[in-house]
Amino acid sequence: MGVVEHIEALQREGNLLAASADEVGIRAPIPTCPGWTIRDLLWHTGTVHRWAKTIVSEARSYDPPDNEIAKIAGPICDEALLVEWYRESLRQLVNALRDAPDDLSCWTSLPGAPPLAFWARRQAHETAIHRVDAESARGDEISPIGVGFAADGIDELLNGLHSRPKSRVRSPVPRVLRLHATDELDEPGDWFLHISDEPLRVTRSHHAPSDCTLSGPVELLYLAMWNRCRIDDLNVSGDGSLIKLWQETSPITWSLRPRSTIHECEYIRRTDHILTRC
């Protein structure tokens, strides 16, 4: 997937998120994010959009400091306007990405990644996962993710976020977790996660037995890797403790949510979004 496709996915997923928020209301609890409501989710995702938009549109060479976040998010005077505030956040980000030059130079959290491609991809998948969260509040099936987009998202999560030294996915004894997609994909549908006391290493081929294999449709594998899907919906063979290790160590632990006054914000650190169901 290229920049254009990622921007289109970002807009599609953001529109679905907003539509779900309109449907269930901002006080609805989110099963996939214990302790969160739609209000928290809109604030978090909208602020992330505005944070990314600021970096892209201003070609920032650094990550904005914590004390700028409230200013970047902007004031929200009435909770009744929160969904529209989110839609405006999405619009600003989409426009910033579309207007950015191909050779954009700005800060990214993955050194070496082309900035425009990085931000379009990262925000597309950030929004897709939070769209799944919003739809989980309805209590019925989520909208399709798409085979190609799901495969791209697995690559982005494993080779991007979890390739960094800060990833907590580690094992004192080297082990291999295989993901096997049962769909027809353009590339081989296998990811081999080499888990050790070093940052995660991922290959698409492996000539030795894996310790555990998780197999199923690629859309479910995508959700499982983000801890948004019950493992019972997939097939597990081999040492199931590797799945438990992934669930316990892979969640992203930085989050943003509003205080009681919605135009303010605070940073909280917790185990973010442990799965309960699809």
C-alpha cells in the first residue's frame, strides 16, 4: 500500500469511527478498552490526529512536548460537539497529508522511514484499530477491515512499533511464533516472530520448526496482534504460552484521555486495551 491508499484508508476508518460514536453515544462503554467510553476514545484519537497534523503541516523536526498537547487539541466547550470535533480533527489530518510534499522532512518515531509514508500509514492503522473499538460498543459484528489492509497492518505493527528497543515483547529463551494467514494474499501469508531478549525480529520465511503457530483469516490475525480479538476465534498449535506472552507484553502503554473538564488533558500510563472480544 502507498501513501494515497493509506490516506484513503484513514479517511474511511475515521468516518466509520465517527458514525459509530453517533450511533451509540459518547457515554457508551467500550468492551475492547476496559474503563474507556466513546468520549475517551474520541478525545484520544482526535488529539492524536491533531498531534500528527501539527508535525506534518509544520514540518516539525521534533515531537511536540507534553505541555503543548492541550493547545494542539484545542478547547471543546460542549460534549454534544465532541463527534464533530473529532470529524474536524480527521479532516485536518487528511488535508495535511494530502497537501504535504512527497519529500516531506519531519520527525517520526521510526528513524529512517520516509516521513510522509510513515505518518499516512501509522495514522491509518491507529484509526482502524480505534474504529474497531468504537464499533465494539455496539455489541455486534465489526465492519470488514480488508485483506490487503490487514496484512499491511500486521507488517506495520511487527516491523514498526515492535521492532523498536522500547517494545516489551521479550523472552530470555529464544522462541518463534508463527502467524499463518489462511487467505489468498499477494505475498506469502506467514510471519515468523523471533522473540528473544533483543528487540523483535520478523521474517517471512523460516526453515526450522516454530514453537507455536497462530492461524486463521488475516483480518482476525490483525485484530489478535492488537489484542482486539479472542484467540478462541483462531487456531493455535504448539506452545500456547507464547500467545499469552504476546498478550501480556505487546500492548502499547502510553495513552491520552481527558480530565473531568473536557478541554484539558492528562497523560496516563497503564496496560492499554487488553482484549475482551471482537
